[in-house]
Amino acid sequence: MSAGIVESRIRSWAEKRRLPKAHLGRWLALAHEDRVALLETAERLRLRTGQFVTALELLDEIALRDRESIAGVLARNEIRRILEGTGSAPGRAQSLVEQLRVACFPRLKRTIDRLRTEIAALALPPGIRVVLPVDLSSDELRIEIRASGGAELERLIGAIDRHAAGLRRIAEMLGGADEV
Amino acid sequence: MKFELDAVLIEERCRSSALAMSVVSAVAPEVEVRYVPDGREAARPLVGVRDPFGAGKRRMVVMERRAPFLMGCPAGSSEFACCGYLVLLIASNCPMDCSYCFLQEYIADNPGLQVYANYAAAFDELDRLGRSAPGRSFRVGTGELADSLAFDTLTGISRDLVEYFARRENLLLELKTKTDEIGNLLTADPRGRTLVSWTLSPTRVYESSEHRTASPASRIEAARRVLEAGYKVGFHLDPMIAYPEADHDYGELIDNLFDVVPPQRISFVSMGGLRMTPALRALARRRFPDDPMLAAGEEVLGRDGRMRSFTPLRMRLFASIRARIQRRAPEILLYLCMESASAYERVFGTMPATPAALGTRLAGS
């Protein structure tokens, strides 16, 4: 595909999706093969504007950190499987963003998975929710209780008390007391 | 190390100052020297250049400071467990160019490399500070908005500062640097009242991100030499970048440091994680598009509006390096920079001292 055709298709996609100028500028500033790979991804998965912006941010981070081109990142097996998959375009678009996020934050993903496994293993009763900080950006663990009536509240508080050791372990993991 | 300048601009009212004369006599002959009516204007970003911040680093402005010289550390906040550090502003900006440097955002509107010709006026402020709280000690540093020693061969300011502090019992001067410009220091007698500190990073970070700085090995060797000359020394592992090999690399750095500088003679080691506002991160990425360290630590946005490595990763790195340091130097004074009291407790197992108490300890260390 010639550079002129690519640019015209990018501009047309951006106009249709009302992509802000700054993001269009970043897209056009990429190397030719990266522009093309991104265009093909955006068209094939019918990315929404927000999804495109997020994907571009994540691709940019991954490419810089791993010293790889954006086209190279999009050609990775786990990404290609999504691009060439058979599901609906919106479903695959969502999977793409999720997969890029995993590639961008592999250790964060592993840590969150481990914490969620620990929380699930506690088998807390419904009405108690253990909330992790967004992106583990702090070490604060939030425990929510939703109860109707004094008896239920007392029962849930009792459950928290019985699981204190497990909850404490999760709080310690948030502070780095576990392999990352 | 010698840093290149394109021009030296001297404010008219400072034409006959000792500092201006020292710079003019020492600057390389090919560097343009000009006199300007107002240094503040000369320090503003150049128009029409691709990288105004970078251009500012090559333009020294010798000028008068119109505001107080002494201020609290700009990083200080009630959100953090702070160290009571005070900043003495005798210069602004730095000829080195670290990709992660907060000055890219903090002084974006006046990036000229300012050096204040009336710095001796700071001594009155310091005298007042020293008298303000008898029994308390203060650590005062010149390395927050500038590198303390980068242009010392031109300015010779360090000698005046060292001599002033040598006569003050409750004030400790901290000269913070990433250079090995210690020539002037070796000719002065600090009498235990000046501490020279180096920011240290593993070689991998130095090569990727710390442009025009001295190598980690040169910094460590310079520390050994000033220690022998009667100075105290301290080290800042800051910013620590939590890239996948960080634990190994920072551990190795500690070993290299302690092999050259006896740990029992080190006054303190501070640790701080890489933190950047999203705006700074965008600026840094624009100026250093090929530096993988700017995206290596899985940074996420925190409540204070800064991006840091996600908490368990960061805390684990701090704790690991704390343990590594304490294995060889159990008594060494360690502290965290720009982290909360709960982070401090997780890393050290105790609550932090108040800024005043920690400040006094560091000043007496």
C-alpha cells in the first residue's frame, strides 16, 4: 500500500471516528509499517475511538520498553490470534485491548491474578466484598459490607473476623510481601 | 567532566560581581559572552528551537536572585514521610540531561541555566535559620533544582559554601551531584559540616537515561576521594526504576559501592521510586523517545497525580534493597523519598520519624 493511500485511509477512518487531532498526528507520525499495521487493526476490528486511543497508548509503551516496532508487537502470536480470530469484531476489539494491557503490565497482571485467587479462596459470604486499589496504585485494601438488618451485619462481621488471617495476608501482599 | 555551553549571558547589574568575573575568566574562549538587561528574560525558553529545555541547558545566565534563597524541599508534602530537607537555591537547571528529570516540567518556563551572582546574600538567611531553633540541626542542600557541582570549575561557589558551613554548628550543607567535579572541594576544609551526596543508578539506567553524567563507578570513586578529604558522604538511590532486572542490578550497585566506600562511613542512603506526573512523562517521552526505562517499571497513576510502579512491585524492590544494604551495613541510616508513612512502615517495619526529627538526625549523621 502506498504512503499516500495509507494516509488517506487513516484520515478517513479518523474523520469517521472523530479521532482527536493529537492522536491522528501521533498515528501519522509513525513509521510506514506501523501506520499500516495500526490501520489494518483499526479497520478489521472496527475499533471504537476510545479503544483505538487506549491501544495506541499501550502499543507505544510496549514498543518502547521492548525495543520493538508497533507492527512487530501487533504481529506477536497472541495478538495475531485475536486479529485473525473468528469471533465478533467488537468482542475481538475488547480482547485486543485486554491482551495489550497484559503485554504492557505483565507483572501487574500476575499480581492482580494472585490477589484475586487469594480473595476467592477465602470464600467470603455474599455481602462482603474485598476491593483492590485500582491498578494496585496504593496499598489500601477496602472491605465492603452490605447488610440488611442487625443480624445480617453481625453475621458478616463475624465472617470477616474468622477470615482475619487471610485478609491480613492479602493486605501484606499489597505491600509487596510476595514474589512479583 | 566539562560541560559545553553555547553562551554565557550576564545580567548588567551583575557585570562586576565575583561570580561573573570568575565565569568570564574560566569559560572556554569559543563561548559567546553577552551582557543583558534582565536575566529573567534571558532564562526564558528560546522560541523556534526544537527542544527549548535542552537549549536552556547550554545557556548560562549569571543573574541576581530576587526571591529568597532558602525554601522547603518542593517534594515535601503532608502525604509523605519527609526528611526535613531544606533547599538553598543558588542555581537552576543542570547541564546533564536525565530522561526522567522532573526539571523538564518544573522549570519548563525558564530553562536557562541560572546561577545567582548574589548568592552570598543567602548567608544572612542561613544565619537566621541557624538562630531560629537552637538545639535543632538543619540539612540544607543546593542540589534540588540544579546539580551542586556541575559548573563548580567555572563558578567556584562550592568553596564559599563549604567555608561558610564549616563555621556553623547546627547547619549541614549537602552538595548533591551526578558528576565527579570535586576539584574545588579537595582544596577546602569542611570541618565536618559538608556532606557530598551522589545519586546512584545501575549501569543499565545510567547508559539508557543519564546523559552527560559521570559513570556510576566515577561517582563512587569521587565519593571515596572526598571522604578521604574530610567530607561526609551520602547516596541517593533515586529514582529507582523497577525494570525486570532491577533487583539484581541495584544489589550489584550496592556491592560495588560498599567495596569502594566503607559502609560504616556513609552518612545515609535514601531510596525513591521513579515518579512522574503524566505531563512530565509525556514531555520526557517526547525528548527521549528511545529510552526504554521510561516505560520499564509498569507505572500506574496514583492518588497524588503521579505515576509510579504499582505498589507491591515498588515496595518489594525497596524492601529487597533495604535488606541488601543492611546485610553489609546494619547501622546505616536509610530513608524513603516521596513515599507515604505506610510505605515506610512496610519497608522498614517501623513508623517514620517526623520530618524535623529525621532532618536533625540526617544533619547530625
